[in-house]
Amino acid sequence: MFAVGLTGGIGSGKSTVADLFAAHGVPLVDTDLIAHRITAPHGIAMPPIAAEFGEGFVAPDGSLDRAAMRTLVFSDDSARKRLEGITHPLIRAETEREQREAQGPYVIVVVPLLVESGKWKARVNRVLTVNCSIETQISRVMSRNNFSREQVLAIIARQATREARLAAADDIIDNDNAPLDALESQVDALHRVYLSLARA
């Protein structure tokens, strides 16, 4: 099935854009949701994570202790790579399964780290980047997640640059405080393009 990889930095509005495509009947495969599912209580990633990092990174309900793991991987790059070594193959397998089972004219695959992975561009037919300024990202994430400015900047620093995401894009949606109707019109126009490409 024709696949569009949807990406953007934290706070760019990827989820809003994805939901607008879903309103057109386009199925979504969200790698963030898959990552949360495999690290939920009894998730398939939890036994190898517990074995690799210890029970201190498992919450009482059996899910990943996200705060503890976030603190570790932000301070220890080798720990981040070990975690990704466990989760990334599982996320990829689940993503491929959901893509195979998707029903619709084409599929949107939401991949926050599409540019960073270096591998996703070959797995989708088009890359769609949601673009906004860093200041917009900071204000949205501070408001939404109750993070400090420093915490948000630390996350942004670990993601691909805005310029790298734009360079990787086949298509771009501007979401720098765009009103919802402006976002809708951009999605509507791209939806028509993707329908045409999928049929071809």
C-alpha cells in the first residue's frame, strides 16, 4: 500500500495533522503509540528491558518507568543505544504488521524520529514534515507536558534539526500557530495528491 511517512519535531503538531488525515478515512500507523504499547504492563518489550536494565526501571504495574528511563538515556548514550536495540526491532515489526493490515486508500505512518533513524525514508513512498519554529515547539511542549524550557531544549537538541527534516521532506505542512482551518486546507490538498499517487 502507498505509504506516507509523517514526521516533525516534538510539539510540531504531528498528532493534529495525523488526525486530520484520519478524518478522510486514511488509516494511521503511529510508531509512538506502538512504543507505548510494547512498554505498557505485560508489553512484549518489558521482559528484555527488565533483564537488560534491572527491575528499577519497571513501574509497580509492570510498565516501563518512563521517568527513570528518560533520566538514564539522557545522561548515558550507551544506555539509549541498548534501549533502542531492544525496542526498535519490535516497533518495526509491529509497524510492518499494522501497515499490512491497514484498510484504506493509502496509509500514514507517524514516525517522530524518521530523519534520525536514517532507514525510514526507504520504507515509505513520501515523507511529509510538519514544520514550525523552535519557539513554537518550546511553548507547546512546556504547556502540554509541564516541562521546563531547559527540558524541552534538551529534547530538541537530541532530535534532527529543523533544516534536516525539511531537507528530507517531499511535502511540508506549515504549523507555526496556523489556525485549524488553515491546517485542514493543507491536509485536504495533500490528501488529493496522495490519492492520485496511490491510484497511480
